[in-house]
Amino acid sequence: MLYPRPHRTAAMRDPTPTLIYLKDYTPPAFLIPRVDLEFELFEDFARVRARLAIERNPKAANRHGPLALDGEELALESIAIDGRALASTEYQAGAAGLSIAAPPERFTLETVVRIRPRDNAALSGLYASAAGFFTQCEAQGFRRITWFLDRPDVMSIYTTLIRADRDRYPVLLSNGNPAGGGAEDATACAIGAGATAPRHWAKWVDPFPKPSYLFALVAAKLEVLEDRFVTASGRPVRLAIYVDPGKLDQCGFAMEALKKAMRWDEQVFGLEVDLDQYMIVAVGDFNMGAMENKGLNIFNTRYILARQDTGTDTDFLNIDRVVAHEYFHNWTGNRVTCRDWFQLSLKEGLTVFRDQEYGADMYSRPVERIREVRSLRTVQFAEDAGPMAHPVRPAAYMEISNFYTSTIYEKGAELVRMIHTLVGAGNFRRGMDLYFRRHDGQAVTTDDFVQAMADASGIDLEQFRRWYEQAGTPLLKVRGAYDAGARRYTLEVKQSCPPTHGQPQKLPFHIPLAVGLLGADGRDLPLRLQGESPPLAAERAGPGAITRVLSVTQPAQTFVFEGVAEPPVPSLARGFSAPVVLDFDYDEAALTHLMAHDADPFNRWEAGQRLATGILLRATENLRSGGRAAEPPAAFIDACARILKDGPADPAFAAEALTLPAESYLAELMAVADPDAIHAARDGLRRQLAERLQPALLDTYRTQTPPGAYSPDAAPAGKRALRNLALSLLMELEDPAIRLLALKQFDGADNMTDTMAALVALANCDCPERAGALERFYEKWQNEPLVVDKWLAVQAGSRLRGTLAAVKRLAAHAAFNLRNPNKVYALIGGLRANPVHFHAADGAGYAFLADQVIALDSFNPQIAARLARGFDRWKKYDTGRQAQARAALQRIRDTTRLSKDVAEIVSRSLG
Ligand SMILES: [Zn+2]
């Protein structure tokens, strides 16, 4: 079956999607300090009884209005105030809400609703997966469970009682601490339809007030891995990871990651876990990566489960980072939460920054930074240049699910990092302490965060706030001039920012620009800005003396360095000190000098990327005009040879340095993107590298095998990364002996990293070994869903002709299921991320994506909208492709009963 038949309900469609504005924010008219929930779970429905202690908010503007509660797809069974059932004239229940015209000042509202978790394919609210029932409430899923003020500034103490079939759902969990449980007596069972099987119950109490988006419930058949953590202050905490039966041998790494993250947060930020127990549940059907529900995190299985033969080094790294990320939310998100959803980056930007710092401390700081910036530039810069461009604190949205974006997360983290750079590490920590002291238990704004940083550091961050308000990637044009007579080096810096959706004009940003100057011998020159006293003697100079953070605040500014003994090569934006596009006229010699000598490893990598980007863009232009790509300059080949030679000293860094810029990144740099020419140019350069460096690559392949048993740690993972990069370059030679190496690695590897590297190499190669390898892989792993995802992704990502046809066949394969988000991301998302096939000139890729978006939208609008983002950059392409993309977008737009999720994306894209 290609597509499942969707179950449609009226309430899911919003007849008149409207924009919601930040400027319209008002405090809630009512508060709900206590919530008592009772869930009765049956196969065909669930009954939810909610007792809400409600009172008027003394801070509300209007103290006399009606009570308006959110609710979607709820069938009301009964409603009472203070024990008195309401007459049908006393309330109004509609498709999107329930209102009570004249409620008392303070009362208990009791509602009973029926919901249908098994029909909930949107995976928002309470839904069913293979092992049982699960919830996802962020951002607005709780209103699909019961009537509520479903907004983050309404915080409540929750008590949750769960009743369910004992044998099917032996594990009953909710937030907080357990407060009893046991078998149900027979009379209580009688209320369920045909409930003759034995049932049981469990009660949970969460002592911390929380917004409804942090509510969670699980009723399932699961196995548990338990452990224990003792906090710095000596309090023992029970740790538990619940997984599908048979998967316990795949969650040990996640448990270790959890304990590491807890210790790190104590050491770096002085923050301890605050509950008696901390639980994680892994589920295979999940829209997002993971969710930080208070005390009961719910994770996509892909961020929990891994064994050396099922997970790659990247999977292990992601598990480490995501487990840490969700744990860190317990303070940055749960203890201090968001006032409204415009403030989403308050918790996400800050928590991504925290998990980045954790990653930097656990692995290689430069390599982690390189990977983060690569992703920021490929995804977020493109977002900032497209129809979905929005500030880190958006001013308006139609559907908040569409704003879980790279801008909110990754650019949001860059903003926090820039504050860290501007105020310094010590002040940053003082700022965090002040933030928690002021706002613990509150729902606050990004302004409150910046204010705490400014107050704790005494540093003026007023202009910096514009980063939260203005969308777009600033352009920093820098020019350097050396005056030998005056021994003076002048940097002229001009900033600008292109117009974005609704923001034609931008005010200047406050940009931290970290700068160093390299001499001819590659050493850093001491830095003294005009007007400063002479620098410290070289041997006493700390790192501050060779890197200066310049505060760029004006549209145009000049910085003069004095006492500069020789014409320097500037190293600009060290460590990627700001999320900007940096324009500086580096020549080839300057870039190779930086590649070889820059004290900042990030900029060593950056110089190589600039060099490669120049070569690739020139080759693309030549191919477009019917010519041939020129030979790459000798300096580039020499630099790559040197990286390989130095590889053993830092293999992970060498692997990053030898990875050419992505096709999608190159497309962004062209006025009119030509995916075929970019692809041909990039493949061509890879082949040239392989030809020129063949002996060194073979040597790397033979020598960079990590010793001993498999470990996903940074050192052995780095060796595997470099070795597999060598293999993938060597495969460009189309040499049967190399293919044999790949096949041997594929069949003989004891870990998934090496298996996958070989499979990817073979899948990109039109060779006799390809089909057999793919077949054997599927046969071996068909019962491991996460490994099947890899099998789908590797085929969708292949550069071979016929990839789209293969993807269409796979969409009908038993291994695929449109209802499972991981499968959709692997196969459909895999094609979307494959520029040469997705942007095929005949429009077949666009038509296919439109079909999938339309099919998905009928039951899972969130995932459909995410896929529809594939059309974001359609105006970047030639008129032929534009016509094809426009037709596909219009076809989606004209679909009847389009969700507001997809409607918002498509209308902005066509806009
Ligand atoms: Zn998060």
C-alpha cells in the first residue's frame, strides 16, 4: 500500500487561518494553580476527567470577561462547576474552544471528555504507537487531551491518575514522583467497554508548577534500564530509561550520557537535578527528536538506541548531545520557561548553546564548532535568505509548529554565544546565576535573559537586542590596508543586512568580530589598537593578546592596529565569532597561509573552505558556459596533501578540512543556482583530488584504523572519519581494486560506522557490487527500524541516475510507512536533501514532493509542513525550474482542506 487512508476530523482544519502577533500578548485572564487528571485508557477511546482549580488572574487587564479554554477534537461528556453540572445554556463548546460566559472568581471546573488516541496520526496530544500510548504536548498538543488554557504562562501543579489494561500496558508513567498504584477492583472496570481483562492504576504527583506543554503520560509495554545518580549535594536520584522489549542492550550509552550531562551541568553551571527520579522513554513514532517533559522525557528512538553494530559514530554523538540537551532543559526551559511561543528561543537557543558547550568539552572543541557552523550556514543562512526568514524572536506566526526552525535553535544559540563572547566567560556565568535567581518558577522573555546578562556584566547590550528582532544574515565587508612607514594596519568594516519578509530596512547590529594578525612566519603578531598602551612582552601575552574582539556597532567603522612590524594576513571572525557572511579579498596565497598557520583551528578550516569554494564556483561557471572545469591550482592540491600528511595528529579535523563545501551551500552563493553544474564541478574536484593524492589516500586508508575494541569516543571516531573519507574519495577513481576494498569493509566491519561508509560509497557507484550490498544489508537488518531508515536514506541520497524512480519504488516497499516520521525523513527527506535529483530540470522531484506533502497533510500536518520547506529556495533556480516548482506549490495550495501548517509555508513561499 502506498498511502494509508487518512482519518479526517472536522476540528483538525482551521477554516480561517489567522496570524498571531507578539504585540497582542496579554496576560491570561485566569490562572489554574492545580490540575487533577484521570485517564481511563481503552482500545477504542480514552476518557479524560480533568478537575481544574481556576481563579481570575489579578494581573489580567480584563477582570470580568468569560473563561475561554482551548480544545481540539474533544468529545465532551460532562461539565460541572464546583460539583454542579452546567446546563447547555451556560457554556459553549465548539471546534476550537470552550467558553463559559459568567464563571465565579474562584472555582473548580470538572470536565469529562472522550478522545481517540488510536486515530491520532498527527502524533500531537495522546496517541498510540506499537508499544502503547504516548504524549507529545509541545507546543499545543495538550488541548487535544482536555480543555485547558494551553499557553506556557499558565503554570500548574499536576496530579495524574492513569487506569489501563494491566497486561497490555504494564508501565504507567507521568511527570513527577509516584504516589501509589495497584490492581483495580472489578466494579471500577465495568465502566470500560467490554473491559473484562484485569486492569491497574498508577498515580503521579509533580511538585513543580509547569506549563501544559511539559505534561507527559506513557502507558505501554516497555523494559527498563535503571541506574542511580548522586548529586553534588549528596541527594540520590533514580534514573530510568524505558524502551521496547528486546532493546535493553541498545540504551547503555544513553544512560552514560545522562549521567555525564548531570555532572557537567553541576560543574559548569552549578545546576543540580531537582527530582527524586528522572525518566526517559523511547518511542518509534515521534514527530520531533525528543521532548523535555518534566521528569519524563519522551525521545524518538533514534536518539536513545544504539549498539556498535546498529549505530554510527554520528548516531552516538547525537544521542550524547540530545540526551544532554533535554536534560539541560530542566533548568533552561522547565524551571524558567517561556512567557509565550514568540520566546521559544529563550529556552531553545540557550539550551542548544549549552549542549554545544557540553559537546565541545566531551569531544573536540574545534571539530564540534566546524560541524555546527557547517549546518548553520547550509540550513539557517538559506532559511534567512528565503520566504520563511524570521527573527530569532518572531513578531507573528500562523502555526507555531512551523517555527521550530534552525533560526530559533541554531541562530538562537549563536546569539547566546555572542553574548558569551562580548561579556566574557566569568560574567556569563554570573549572568546565568542572576537569571535563575530572578526568574526561577516564572514564564519570561528573551528580553529578561539579555537584561540579566547586561546587569550581571555591566556591559551595554541595548543594541545587541536587535539580533532578536531583525531577520536576515548580516554581510560584513572588511578591507585591510598596511602602512609600512607608520607600521600601522587598518581594518575598514562595513555592515549591512539584506531585506527580509516584512523587514525592508535594518538597523546596524552589534557584532563581535574576533581578529588576529598573522606574520609571514605564520606566528600571531601582538595586537595594540590605536590609543592603547604597548602590548605585554610576547612571553607574557595570553591568548587575549593575539585575538581581539572588536565591537562592530556602526554601518561603517575603522579599527587601527599600531606597531605592526610587517604586512599581516588578517584572521577574521575567529571561531566564527558572529553568524554573518564575511567578505574579504583573500588571495590564494593568503588562504594557504591561513590554512597552514592560523592559531585558530576554525579559521584554518575556514581558509580551506574559502579556497575550495572559489575553485568550485569557477568550475561551475565554466561548465555552465559549455566549457570544462580547469585543473585545480597546485596550491590547493598541495594544501590537501599537507592535511593528509598531518592527518594522524588530528584525524577528525583532517576529515573536516578535506570535506568539500556542500552543493546546497554552493547553490546559495550563486545568483542563479545550477544544480547540475554544481554537482558536476564538485564530483570533478573530488575525482581530481583522488587522482592527485591516490598514494597518500591509500596510505591513510591502510594506517588510520583505530586500535582495540570499538568505542564511539572522539579519538577512534576521528580515525574512522578520516579513513572513510579517504575511501569515499578513492571510489571516484572507478577502480575495481578500490571497490573490492569497499566491499571487504562492508562485509567485514564490526561496527555500523564502517559498514555505512562502505555502503554509501557503493550506493553512489554504478557498479556490479551495488545491488548485492543493498540487498544483503536489508536482509540482515529488516527488523531494526532505525537501521532500515539508514537503508532508505542511503538510496534516496544516491547521486546515480534513476534515484527518483528508486525512491518511488521504495515508497511502496514494505519497509516504508508514511505514518512513521523517521521513515518519511529518511526517504522523502533524503530525496529533498539530494539537490541534483530533487531539482531535476523536468520537475519530477518537485511533483513527487508535492504528492507526499498532500498525502501527509491529511493526517500529520506538522511533518507535511516540514517537508514543504523543501520548496523554500525555488526562486534561486532558472525560469524552467521555477515554473515547475510554482506549479507544484500551487497544486499543494489548491488542495481542499489544507492544514494551516502547510498553508502558511506554501503561501509564504508563493508570496
Ligand atoms: Zn530543546
